[in-house]
Amino acid sequence: MENTKKQTAVEWLFEQYKLIGMVTTAQVEKAKEMDKQQKIDAYDYHRCIGNFENGEQYYNETYGKNN
């Protein structure tokens, strides 16, 4: 089975910014690490608390319905 790494939205966006010279590699790496930690924290919270019906409810209550 082929192991294909998925690109996150954060990775895609910063790759676009890097192409036009708007961010540094260090900024991209920091954003990726922050995104990773947020996903880990969200999973751990949801798994431990379990008070959300689904991922969309979790997202809306955590990040706001307008994001």
C-alpha cells in the first residue's frame, strides 16, 4: 500500500505564500507546528470529554460558526 501524505490547508496556504516571498520557512514551520498541536489537543479533548455529536459541532463551538 502506498503511503501518501496529505497536505493540510495550512501547508497549502503557506506554500502559496512562500512562492511569492511573503513568508519565511521559519514562519511556515511554526504555523505547521501550531496547527498540528491544535489538532492533537482537539482530538484529545473530544475523546476525553465526548460532549460533541460530531466534528462539525465541535468546530462550530470551538472556532465559531462564521469561520
